[in-house]
Amino acid sequence: MTGSSWNTYRSTTIPASSWNTTIRTYWFTSRGTSGNTTRVTSWSTSVTTSRNTGGIGISSNIVTFCIAWGQDVHINTNETVKVETLISGSDILEMETPFNNDDIENLDTHTSPIIDSGAGLVMGEVSAAIPISSSGLVNINSGSLLITQDHRQLVKRSGSWVSKKGEDLLVGDYLYHIEGSEVEITTLELDHKNYYQVVLLDTEPNDVFFVNGFLTHNAKIKAR
């Protein structure tokens, strides 16, 4: 069967106390007249993560702190691209903040009276960009920002900047906008049921970037 081809995938499940994570790597193979099989050098990887109803725990190797497809990410002060077009090595606009922190527990308990630690807007790089299908999406201010329910969002609450999970945000919290203003959260909608295409981004050297003009934290891709 000369020139025939197949789509092939490998599936790996990472066990966790309250997450099911499946990684699939797809590649193309083709068979020539001799019956030999050739692996093409291009492939793609997708990650599917779902939450069990038994509770919230972060113990899988890949944690879904993500933002939804179709949103605009600043790659410099004047230009944005859709989040799903970003790849490892892409330029991205960051900001030096007191929340450049890899440890989730410390991040969740850290507070700061300031959000800009002095250097302001700086250029960074995407170290990882992984497309994921995930349940649990938080809609902030009628589509102004869409994040997964465990994504850490930077907000000002009671006069201090804090990092809160999307599902723990409150009406009356304030987002930081790229123009330097603070935008109040007036509406919040949480969808626990449906699945959405989202992207997990890890950025360096700082751990924040701008989505639809709003400052948000990145995801750290490491074992817990």
C-alpha cells in the first residue's frame, strides 16, 4: 500500500489524588513499497485534565493554571497575539512584581501594598505553551478575562495585592490594567460543567503577563 499514512498517538495518564491528566503525543507515519515505516519529524502534544468531585488538590505533574483560547496576550507594549498562537520561545510582555514566585503555597499567602516592584514593564519569554481541554472556567466582567478556576489571578483586595484562585475571586476585587489603572470586578460567572480549550503558559524571567490588558500570573510546570 504505497503512500498510505496513519495518525498515531501515545497516551500517558498521570495519577493524582484529585486530578486525572492525560498526555497524548501525535505523529504521522507512512509506509513505502518496501513495507518500511518512517516517522515524520513533526508532532504535537495535547494535555487533557479533568477534576474529580472528591475535592481540590494540586498533586499532578502538570497543573492547569490556564487562560481560555481567543484572548489577546501582549507580546510588547503595542502588539498582542491570540494566546493559542504562542509557542515556547515567543516574546511576551511581563512586569516586575513582588509575585515572581514559583511556590504555590507562598504565592497564595503573599500580600503586597504595591504591584510594580520598580522596573515596570519588561520583556520576557514563553518557556512553555501547552494547549489543554479543561473544565471549570471563570468569566470575569462579562468576558473581559477568562481563566480556569484554579488559575492564580492577581487582584487588589482590602488595599493589598494578593494572588487568588479564579474560583475565589470576589466582586469588588480590582484587576491591574496595562495602562496603570485598577479595574473593579463587577461580575463573576463560574462554569463547573463544560469543557473549554485553554492554554497553560509558563513565562520567564518574571511569572506574570497581560491577557486582554490585565495582569495575571503564569503557570509553573513542575512536579508537586
